[in-house]
Amino acid sequence: MSHFSSPMPNREFLWDVFQRVDRDRSGFINADELGSALSNGTWSPFNPETVRLMIGMFDRHNRGQVSFEDFSSLWKYVTDWQSCFKSFDRDNSGNIDRSELKTALTTFGYRLSDDLIDTLLRKFDRLGRGTILFDDFIQCCIILYVSIFRVDRDRSGFINADELAAALSNGTWSPFNPETVRLMIGMFDRHNRGQVSFDDFGALWKYVTDWQNCFRSFDRDNSGNIDKSELKHALTSFGYRLSDSLVDTLIRRFDRHGNQTILFDDFIQLSVILYTLTSSFKQYDTDQDGYINIHYEQFLNMVFSLKI
């Protein structure tokens, strides 16, 4: 997008904008504040998923918010996209139709089939008009870039477990938990191919970033991991009422590095498995008293039918 790059605004202008956006005077801008300050050219709110993606891109300290220094780069990023969008909105309608979208993506170097263009239009057309607004156009381009250039390394049009694992970070130098990757591929692979298409990938990427925001909210000391106290608080917030001994068991089971803490990728795996087991248990706990009476084969059938 270098062709549409504009000079960085002067610091005084950016500081004035930052102060107006930072409504709680915290010295940081969160997703709600940024979303309220941005316009997509309609009366509808700026796409919160686009806001969340951009916060994640410019939040160098993984706090779910941006400082003034981060904000300067983010603001330039938005204005560059605005210039780009206007150049492809040839009829000045305030949105991008199918033909304009194809021209834009071809200009960016993508050689996409008509079927995939149609898929993108359906996925990012929030208002059901066969067009894409400015904020949805940014989201479309970010996810397309991430999936094709950063993740789909063999350019097959699909993302397998190895490619997804290589693209994800758990906040350490250790590889992303392959079991967590396998679980997520299984959840979003609608055609049981062991890989996900671009359409599946958009939902999967949102799932990961939602878990990232969740993890940060419970990592109260910003250590990059969850200790026993933080884990218990998280599980209680999810509606689980678990004993200390069971929380200890979960820590031992999902602490891959023996530090009495759980990393982001292991936290996802724990949460998915706990939810899956609980849902399966509830199918037999018809009176919801926390007890079930099943015979051996029912138990085996319950366990082996789980996708974990």
C-alpha cells in the first residue's frame, strides 16, 4: 500500500487528536475509544472487529490499548487506508462494489478467482448490500494479507496445522502448542480436510484474537502467563465452580514448562477441553444435580466421541 502512503502528521496535531480520543484521560486509547473516534462514512458504528485488529497490530506491549507513540503510527495507518479506499471507490458512493474490490485486490498483487471474490464480498458485506464499507475493507485486506502471505506458505489456498502453528505466538520463544492448533483446526475445518479455507480462517483468526483478549484480562500482573489464582478467577468467571484440588490438577496437566503457570496456547487448550467435557457431561446430567449414572460402554462412547 506504499503508493497510498501519506506523510506523518505533525506531533502537535496528533497529540490534540489523541487527547480528544482518550476520553478517560488514562494516557492510553482502548478499542471502545478508538471505535467511537472513527467513521466508516455511514451512521453505522465503525466495525469493532477492524478496531480490535488494528489495536492488536499497534499495541506493542500487549495491553489491549495503545499509547500516544503507538497511536501516531495507527492514525497514519488509518489515513493511508482512507486514501487507498477513496482511490478505488470510483463512483464516490462511500463503498466498494464487486468490480471495485476486484480492481483493488488485483492492484495489491492478488490473483483471486471470481468465486473467492464473491466469498470475500459475502463475508465482509455487513449490511447485506453487495458492497463493502471502508472499515470492512480494512478488515478484509488485513485478514487476506495475514492468511495468504504470512500463513498459507505453500500458496495452496488452504492452511494446515503446521502453517497455522508457525503463524501463532504464545508470548514466548517456545512453539505454539501443537495440540491447541489441532483442536482449533478441527473446530473450524467444516469439510474435514485437516486444513481450513480462507473463509474458515477468518472465523478462526477472530477466535484466537478473542481468546487473546480474554487471556490478557485474567493475566492481572501482565506476566504473559496465568498462575493458579488467575486461573481460578478465570474459570469462576466462565461459570465453573471447581475445587482447589481440581484447579491444581489442571495446572499440572496444562503447565508444559513446569513453572506452575499456564501460557496463552495452553490456556486455550484447557478451556476448550473443559468446555467440551462439561457439555458432554451435561447431556447425561438431565436433572442438573452434578451427578450422572452411566455404564461402562456409555462412558467409553462419551469419551471417544469427543473432538479433543
